[in-house]
Amino acid sequence: MSIFIKKRTAFAFCMFCLGLGALFLGFSGLPGEFQPAKSTTGQTDETKLPSFAGGGADSEVDSVSAGKFMARDSGDAESFFVEYRLERERARGQQLEMLREVISSSGSGSGSETGQQAQEQLLAISQSMARESEVENLVRARGYKDAAAYMDRKGVTVIVRTDDLSTEDASRIRELVARCTGASGEQIMIIPKN
């Protein structure tokens, strides 16, 4: 029994340290992080993608934010996809950390309603992450240079690295994503990025 408590204490300490690290990175930023895009009025735009405003599995990405994120000059397309994934994983990591804290603060997590909801959201986020990765791999397997996917309760957004995306190609990708995620065709947005 004492070994179990020590493992739990060590795990809690590690999670606390990771949380502090994430908090520190959130305030100071990573080297080479995106700079706010200048709008036509000369003001900066602080919006980043993905935005997890709700903090749960039902969080939404503001499509306006997605457009602004894509409009930024991030160098070449390869760095765009790498930076997009890093930002998505950083935001998801913060989300998962908060859910784990809720679960641990509600005792065993299985007895309270709050703990159970947090566990369900944790599971939903984990499933979304796995599906996003699967979609990205399947799109690359279809011969595209790269892809980045994001799932939320409203649907799936897939950014495909390609010079030209015909309506027929977009339809094929949409069908592939629908089979992988269970989303309907209307819930899937395909965005070409060169």
C-alpha cells in the first residue's frame, strides 16, 4: 500500500512540474514562436489556432481564427505543418493537464460526477488525437505531401499540403476522413495549403 501511495505522490509531483513548465512556456513562449500577424490596419492579431476556449472535448475552433492563422507568413509550407502540430499538441496538453487535475482533486475520480465527466472528456480528447493522427497519415498515404487535421464536436478540419486541389480530390479526401472519423460530409472541411 505504501508503494502505491509513493507512486501516486511521485506522479502528482511530476504532473505538477509539467504543469509549471507548461505555464512558464505559455507566458514566455517558445523560441521561434509565431509572431502576431499584422492586419491591413497595422494592428496585431493575437489569435492562435487551435483555440480551446471551452476547455473540454466539446471545444470549438473559430473558423475566423483558422483563416488568420493560415494567412500568416510562416515561411515554407513544411514549417507551417510542423508549427501547427506543435501548437495543437501544446494546447491539448494544457487541456489534458487541467482534466487530470480535476480528476485527482475529485478523489478517486470515479465517484463524483465532476470526476466522471472529466474522465469522459479525457477519453474523448484521446480518441480525437488518435483519429487526427490517423487522418493525417491516410491523407499522406494518398500521395499528398503533408496534412494536418483537427477534430471538434462540430466536425473535422483537414489542411492538405498541395499545389492544386481539385473538387474530385477534395471529395476523395472527404470520403476518407468520413470513414476514419464517422463525421458526415457536411462536417468535414478540406483546406488546401501550398
